Amino acid sequence: MKIIRTQKDLQLWRENLPKNISLGFVPTMGALHRGHLSLIKRAQEENDKVIVSIFVNPTQFTQKEDLEKYPRKEEQDIDLIKKYSPIDALYLPSVDEVYPQDKLETTDENEIDLQGLDRILEGKSRPGHFAGVAQVVSYFFDLIQPTCAYFGEKDFQQVAVIRRLIEYKNYPIQLRVCPIIRETNGLAMSSRNERLSSNARQEAGWIYELLIRVKEMIESGISIPEIHSEVLSVCKNHPTFTLDYFIIVDDKTLEEVHDINIENSYQICIAVWVENVRLIDTLHIPKK
Ligand code: PAF
């Protein structure tokens, strides 16, 4: 596995790859867990070569404190990849490498028209987050020119943003969305879970249980206002958790729905705060 730290070396590596091979790309922010490994595995199954990036991208953090506390485990990540999923290359750039001359702001020059996708749901709670994601992913796509790029369904809105980025920039890249990997209690795997106390991490299994309950309620025709009051009452049973938002959206437009039509497909989305950590989860409701 080649470890690449500079843009120049990455370009060289890319240029030297044989033409006509497929290249899978898995972008990450490190602190790798089974969720990331499942993306890497899938990329390996579907491509001749695979490259993974590890970069904690400052422009997508709304709170400085969140950026500072984001786990960084370079050595452990390298060992994990070598042991479980040896890949062809690992790109580990520094902040200066990605954003030379302190260009840490999203500027008009690199701004990507996300058609409002960045201002709803997660974007409301995290202004600037998706502009930062689009900025860094577009930097990676330009350099790496992958055939397929792999993202987890957990970040459902991020997937919509990347789909839009690919369309906007006309990238010849196939977007592959991989299922959420969960801890044994149902908590969606996330690098942020490490910041939870073991009690909170254990208790957080209720979030997924709630999503399943909501799915059942939708399927049995219970109205959205009734579902919302059930969600609020379940949240009350977990006073150390604070609901940021709960919403059922059309899975294509990401617009909130107020009535369910079984011929459409939806996405249930939730975000909660616990111990200063924000957890998100999501569940898809396919059409009948
Ligand atoms: O999902 C993530 O880990 C990040 O948002 C990504 C896609 C690596 C961009 O920094």
C-alpha cells in the first residue's frame, strides 16, 4: 500500500496507473471503523485499484471545538487498513496541502451551486457544512479521477450533495451508496461514537429502535402528526439526549412530507445531541 502525502505525488501516482482500469475511491476523515471498512471492501470488489483518503476537512466543521475534538488516529488507521483491507494507495494530505495560502474559506471561486440542498435538514443546524464537503470532495475528485466513489447511507444528505456535485461538475464518476453498519445495540457506526461515555453509547441504541418504530407506524397508516408526538414522548424517556430534529422527507427532493402516499419512497432522519456529541441516523422507507 502506497502512502501518499502530497498533491504532486498523488498526481504522479494517478498518471502512472494503466489506462482503462477502474479506480475506486473511498473518502474518509479517519478514525476508521467497520462502516469505513465495508466501503473499502465494496470498492475492492468492484474495481481494479482502490485509493482511500484520510483528511479531517476543516471547512466542513461549523464549530471549532468539534474540529479540535474530532478523533485523529493515523497510525491505528494505517494498521487497520493494512490488516483488514489492503488497498493500493492511501492519501493522507496535510491541511496546507489541500488548502494552500490558508484558503480555508469556501470562496465564490470554488463555491458549488448545491441548489439549496445545503440549507435544509443538517444544513440548518450546520451552516456551511455541505459547502465544505462539496469543496473537499471536488478537490479529491479532480485529482483522483475515480471510476466509482463510495459513501455511506448514514450521511443521507451528504449523498444527495455529492450526487448534485457530480451532476454540476459533470464528473464521469459513479456514486455508490453503501448500507449503514451498526453497533450491536443498533447505534449507527460513526467516528464520533468514540467521544461518548460507555453508558451513553449503550443507551443510544434507542435511536435506531425509534426509527424502526416510526417505519412500522408509517407502514400501518399512522398520521405524521401522531408519529411526531410519539417521537417526542420517546425522547422524553431519554432526558440526557436532546432532539435536534426529526423529520420524514421525500427521498428524492429531501422535502418534508406531511402526508404519506404508499406509492412514494421516503427517508426518516433524526439528529440528537448527547454529551456534546451530535448523532445522526436515518432509515429508508421504500415504496410499496
Ligand atoms: O463523510 C465524511 O467522512 C466526510 O464528509 C468526507 C466525505 C470524507 C468529506 O470530508
